[in-house]
Amino acid sequence: MSSLLQGVNLYLIGMMGVGKTTVGRLLAKELGYGFVDTDDVIAQATGKSINQLFAQEGEPGFRQLESDVLSQICALTKLTIATGGGIVLRRENWGYLHHGLIVWLDAPVEIIYNRLVDDITRPLLQDADPKGKLRSLLEQRTPLYSQADLHITEREGDTPEDVAKRIIEAIPSVLKTQVSH
């Protein structure tokens, strides 16, 4: 499979809580790739948590840091990259994402909500109605997420291993068109 990919990066996009980091690590291992989580890179580079950055810089400031990190990562190869859920909101980021194969990990709001219900590290969910907030974010972002090369929908009971396996099985179907550009 990694010879098929020819070193092309895999970018995982999708809502918070869909498992981009967990699945990304499994994919990286399976492909013999390195793994990068853009949120981790931002936190390491700034010495601040994502929550602190949202509080101090606001969402626009955070999104700029995210774009800066992505611009540097896209110059590298043989990586599986878990991105922040809102990375698709800035048009400039699509230029970076298109350097690789973009995989949209999708899950129903119920699954995401159940995974995140006790997670206090998600600044966008510090809301009176977190489930409603998830629905509105997903509604806003779906047209952007749908521009991905691959769309993988998680089902109730799927393990991260199941999802990673489905991605690996689906990659050849989109690589034929990818390699020809």
C-alpha cells in the first residue's frame, strides 16, 4: 500500500471526536508512515493548550496558527496527519490539504456527542447545548468536508481498527485519479 501511495501524505479531516488521532496513529503504523496531530504541534509550539489558545487568541487567532502549522507539514512526506475539525474553514488550508490524500472521517452527531460528553478540553463545546452546537458545526462544515477524496462514515460499534481498515481498503479506488495529476 505505501508503494501505491508513493509517499503522499494522508490528511484526516472531520468533526472533533470522530477519531482522527486514534485512527491516524493506526494508519501511520500500517503504512509505515509518521504520525502528526496538528493540535499537538500547535500546543507544543506555543506551550499552551488548545483551550488556552482559544481563550487568549480567539478562534481566528487559533485558526491562523493552524494554517501556519499546516503550511509547514505539507512540505513533508510519508505522514498521516490528524487535523483540527475546523481546519477546512479557511480556503488557504485546502491548498495545503490538496498536497495529499484527504480522508473525511464522518460520524453521526449521537456518536460524537457520546464520545465527547465528558471532555472539557473542547473549547467549541463549552456551550449550554453541546449537542445542538455539534449539529450546527457539522451542518456548517459538511459542504467543506465533502470535498475530501475519501468519505468514511463510522457506524455504531465500529472500532478504530475497523475504520482504519476501511480507509486502507478504499485508498486504491481514489489513488488512480490522484496519481494522474
